[in-house]
Amino acid sequence: MSLKSLLFSCIFCLPALADEIELPDYLGDTRPSKVSMCFDGGGIRGIFSLEVLKSVTDGLPQPLTKYVDLFAGPSTGGMIALGLSMDKPIEDILKIYTEKGSEVFYTSWRHTFRSLFGLVDQKYSVEKFEPLLQNFYGHDIHFSDIKAADAVVYSVDITQGSLKAFSTYSARKDPAADYAVWFAARATSAAPTYFKAVNDNGNALVDGGLAINEASHQAALLIQEEYGWDVFKQLKTISIGTGTYYEPLHFETVKDWGVAKWVEPISSVMMNVDSNTADKDMRRLYPSTEQYVRLNTSFQENIALDGVDAASITKLQTETLTYIKQNPEMIDAARKILLKNGVKPVFY
């Protein structure tokens, strides 16, 4: 089936599209429950997250920030979370991946040779990536300037050996925590071997996915800290992955592996284990899909985190559309969380 025909079929199979959406009659001026929306790390596979989100939000009568209190994520998920919390259209964020991917994962021949193809230095230069982030989020926009919804994104401080959270909550309480948004986007996505670390007053910050790749449990704990246990118990969470591809590693395969053999698969192992563990923990806390929905898929073949070539992006879009077509009930469950916890529209 062609990509075009698959897209056409998806359009007509999704439930509760714009003309079928009915607003609950119990909506008030404030949300019945807090809602968090979390996004995984995964490089260019953030395309999956954003396309799935488009399906979830299709036809909503109000901006997404009218339904979500907190956007969260590490790495590429952090970049998405920051954009959404600033009320940036999903399509605008998506263009970073579909149109600007070569600027994110940019290298010159000089850099390639100097780094020995990534062996003695980071694989990619940030000479185009950092200006892209500054232009998209704003050179001088700080967390305290984010008003539409709250946001938290994660990096790892490898100087202190700890998780570093950039959040609107912290920015409101402490001027020293009021970072520039683009800086946090850069820090949360500073994947080791791909990009150089970020300097935070002498401390080295790297990709948040090194510690957590699925942030829903961290977001839930932050909600508890800010609002208390009663709000925590009523929390609603939509967690959107970036797709996985996992090849089981059997004992006979890995028993004699050294550093060279482990270099490539170790990041995939870490990302998958963290995401699966966080998902299981959230299902134990919130077993009903009325409170927790996880949207993710397993790819038929691997799509590299830096796969910005046309063939990889087409493959990613095809896999995404297949997931949307085959999982209308999960898309609908996520949409219902939003609709049941929105606020009354203001009509003029």
C-alpha cells in the first residue's frame, strides 16, 4: 500500500473527529483534574510523537493548552514539550523534524574528519542546531515567560551525577532557575556521541534520556510536590512514545562482548528498559485508561535516531500512520482524557 493511500484510509478510520466531538456538559472554569502530557526521547522519531498527537487533538475546539496543565519530556520529547507549552502549533514543531532535520544533525567534512567520523569527538556540530533552537523558542524567552501551560524537561548533570530538571515551577520560585528556553532545549537533547555537552556554569549537561527516557512518572511526582496527594491521585496522563525497535540479546550472543560490541546496542537497551519500566509503574498507579494512556508502537525495522534522509522519514511516517489506523481505541481514549478535563470554551 502506498503512503498516500495509507494516509487516506487513516483519515476515515479515526473515531471522534471534529464533527463528532461533543463537549461534556460538566466542564467548568477550571479543570476537574490536572492533566500531564509526556513525550519520550528518540531523536528524529519525534515525528511519531507529533503525528500521533495530531490524531489525538484533531478537531478539539480549543488550543491544547486549555486541556493540559503540564508538558514534560527528555531529549526530543523535551523539545516537543517546550514548544507545546508555549502554544506553538504542532505543525510548526513537526517542521523541525521534517524540514530542519539536516540542521539538527549537521556536520561538515572538516568536522567529520577532525572527529574521525565521531570516534574522537561528537558526531555532529551544533553550529546550525543552536541558532535553530534560538530562532524557534526565542533568544530571550525564559521559563518565566511561559504562561499557557507548565513545562518540565530533563537533562543529566554529569558533573554532579544527578538529574537536572528545567521547569516553569522552579523558574517562578527561583530567579537562578529561570533559564532561557532554547538553552534547556539544547541541554535536554545533548545526546552523548551525537552532540557536545552543554556548559551550565562549569557543570556539563547531557541528554536527559541518559537517565529517564519516559517522563510520566517524574511528571506525576512533580504534580504531587506542587499540588499534594489528592491532586496526584486524580491526575490524568497521556504518554506518547517515539516508537521502539528492539532486537533481543541472548546470552550466547553477548557472553563475550567487549566495549566495541556494546557501543551500538547499549543506548537502545537503556531507552527501552526505562520506557517499559516507567509505563509499568504508571499502569500500577493508574490502571484505568481514564487516567493513564500510553501511545507507542514497535517498528518493523530500525529507524536511526539521526535518520534524517528521505527514506528514513518516509519509513517513519508510514509506521506512524499504520499505528494510528490500527489503534483508534487508544487514540480515542487519549482524546477523551482531554475532552473530559478541559475548561469551558469562551465564545465571543
